[in-house]
Amino acid sequence: MTSQIASAPEHAAIEVNPRARFEILGAILLALFLGALDQTIVGPVLPKISTELKGADLYTWVVTAYLVTSTAAIPIYGKLSDYFGRKPMLLTGIVLFLIGSILSGFSQTMAELILFRGIQGLGAGALFPISLAVIGDLFTPAERGKYQGLFGAVFGVAFLVGPFLGGLLTDTLSWHYIFFVNVPVGLISLYLIGRLLPMVRPKDVKFTLDILGVTTFVGAIVPVLVALTLAETSAWTDKYVLGWFGVGLVFLVAFIVIEAKAKDPMIPLDLFRNRTFAVSVIASFFAVFGFSTLIIFLPLWFQIVQGASTTASGYLLFPFLFGLIFSSILAGQLVSRTGRYKYLLAVAMILMIIGLGLFVNLRADTPNLVLWSWMLIAGLGVGPTMAIFTLIVQNDVPPARLGTATSDLTLFRQIGTSVGLTVAFTLFRDNLTWGLLRDSIVKALPAGTPVQAQPPAQAPAGFDLGSLTAVGSSPAGGILSQVPAQLQAAYAAGFHQAFSIAIADSVWIGVIAAALSLVAVLALKEKPLRAHFHAEQHANSGLSSRAAGPVVGAAE
């Protein structure tokens, strides 16, 4: 593969004055905020949207359409940005994202919304990886950490602003406006990036589109994400779930074979011979897999058990977000000043393991102060993972591969999130059995309650336990209407306890994933952060030294 690597384009660093660098940084952070805000503003309002459009049965496909197209587009944008420059790819992504946002806002049916969210996802696939690559072009690895730490802060702010803004717009105007709010933010970002970001691209490089690679990659990623979506509402052994996984596996094998022989592969497989890249991908995958359990369950727990509104449940996550933002910024500063990152990441993963481990003790009567302390610890562990893995990868790959490597890392993070959410949710659903529900209700009933007033050993006829997690379902799944009024409070308390225990048991998968991430982090070989844009030293990375040579290119 040496010849393939040697023919890769040598992407030039962005050479601008210090003031312009920080102006560009602000514009890039705004583009990131655009993508992050959309994710946090839409999710809490989806139940209302699906109810109004009479499409509760298609609820998950609104998310899946966005996820499939954005995930499939990530490595394509990254590869193209190494050839044609970051600027056109990022502008293309923002334009597609805005078109999808406007069309989504005008949706009148669930089918239209699913289609337009897919268009939105095609644009979103450029926002995160290309923005991170631009930071790699602007700042050397030695100084990059303190700025990449801001990305964690952007996500934290989006988590705080999104639920409030979404609830406010939906309650005062209409849910349609949660998509229109993207337009002014996107237009500002589009203008600033178009005006400030220089056009940097390699000269005299012939680009060959890896058509077979792109086709087989899409053929692999789409069925897998569809299978994960189906697995959330059915068994992993369901014939349709297994069928989609099988199709994805066939295309994945074909993709690997094709990429191994391609002259200019979309995802260069030799990148995985680079120990730093491979370990970072594994550690990052399991890290996001781990904390995805909190993302899905905490808002749900606050809404179901404590009766909090959608907006309030978002703000009750503030300790977690504070820990995430604080540690993300602090970690970036520490890495830039010391050049050390391995043991900082190890400490972060230990904090994440402890934080997640505390949640296995979750019960219906767990005080908020205790919950907030658990969330703070978990957030402190999550924060450093938001930026440092990107910094490590960008420090160790040739500048010619920066866009490709950054997008591939982002791809595996997104897949980790999808897998983590699906596994955690299906475990929760399996944990919330009728037996657990019955035992919790019996314990909550007043002493001396007649046997006939207690729930039966078998689920009552017509009772669907799966409806407990359905969109818009009654918190108690309709069982409260079957008992005397004086016992309804005890039944509700029992349901809340069973709900909490099911969540607590499911969090174990997050703890295990975080522990695997720690093992991967300990396998990292710490390397000095470069104080320049060139990558002369790659003898131990498994990459061609010729590809890591002096950066050449033109800034237009």
C-alpha cells in the first residue's frame, strides 16, 4: 500500500494572521453549535411531532433517517476535504443542512419529515469532522488542545439551550419553528466561513473517486443502522433484525476487500496499522458507548419517575453538563501545556467508570442531591474524551491524511453512540419484566393488603409491557385503571421503583464499555505533540514516511 499512501495529497496548513485564526475558530464553533443544537432541540419535541402528524409508529425512523445519512456521509466528506479543501466541503454541508431544516419545518406528514431529515443528515455529516479538521489546519498539535477543548463546551451549551428553546418554540408557536431556528444560525455560519476561511487545497493532484468503496460502504452502514433501529422495538433474534445485519455484513466484507485493493481508497485500511489511530478509535468507540446509557435514561427517569417536564428534565442534567464542559476545557489546557495525555485520559475513564457505576444503585427514592453528585463525577470523566482523542489522532497522522483520519474517528464515535443507545434500551426493556414490576408493586402496597388486591403472578389480559416504553404511553401502562383508587398510589410507586431498577441494571453495560475504553487507553503509546504543521516523524506509525513529508499546497 505504500504507493497508495505516497500518492495522497499533501494538504497545506491554513496560514493566516492570529486575529483571523480566532475569527475562523469562532465561525467553526458556530457551525458545530448548529449541528449540536439541532440534535438537542429536536429530540425532546419528537413525541409531540409524531402525535400531531399521527405517526407514532414511525417515530424512530425520524431519528434513523438523520443518523443513516449523516453517518454514511462522514468519511466521504473527510476524504474529499483532503483533496478539494475543507472550505467547499463545509459550505456544502451547511447548505444541505439548511435545505433539510427548511423542508423539515414545512413537513405535513411523517413520511415527509423522515425524507427531509435524511437531507438534513447529509449536511450534518460534514459539520463535525470537517470542523475538527479545520482546527487541525489552523493550530499545531501542541497548541490545538486548548481550542479543541471548546468543542465539549459547545455540546454542553447546546444541551442546555436546546430543550428550553425547543419547548418554548413548540409551546408558544409551533414545533415547525424548531427547524426554522437553524436558518439564522446557519446563514451566519455560512457567511463567516465563506468570508474568513481561506481556500487551501493540494496542487496538481488527480482525484479518483472510489465508486465501489463508497457503494459498498453505504451498503454496509445503512442496513446495520436499520437493524439497530428495529432492535429497539423487537428482539435481537428477530428475522428482520438478523436479515438487515446479514446484508450489512456481506457489504462490509466486500468493502474491506475492495478497499484493500483500491488505488485511492475512501477509508485507507492502512490507517488501522497505525497503533495510535487504531487504539484511539477503539477507546473512543467504547467511551461514547458507555456514556450513551446516561443520555438515554436520565431524562426519561426524570420525566417518568419525578414527573418533570421535557424542558425541566433537560435542566436537571446540569451537573453532568457542568462536569463535561469544565473537564473538557481543563483537559485541553493541560494537554497543551504539558504535552501529556495518556494518564489524563486514564483518570477521565476511571471517573466515568465510577460515575456510571454509582448509577447501578438508582432507585425511585434516590435524592436529587445524590443524583447530581453522580452526574458530576460522570461528566468530569466524559469531558476529556470529547476532544483529546481527536488531538491524539491528528498529531500522529500525516497532514495529507488529517481530514480522512478525523472523519473516520468521528464515524466510529457515531456508530458507538448508535450501538450504545440500542443495546442499553433493549437491555432496559428486557429488564423491565412483569415479575420485577409485580414484586415492586407488592412491596409498595400497605401492610395487610388483601391478596386479591395484589397484582397477579401473570400479566393481566390485554396488558402490553412493551407499551411502558412507547411514545406517549401512560407511565403505568394502563394498569392503574384496573385497581381501586386507594391503591393506585402504591401501584404507581411500585412501577416507578421497577422502572428505576430496570435502568440501574441496564447501566452495567455502560460500566463495562467504559472499562474496555480504559484498557484501550492504557495501550496508547504517548508521543510528543508536534509544535509545527509538518509530520517528519512517522517511522513508528505504520505509515509511509513519504506521505508524511513537507506540506505543500496553495492557499487561494
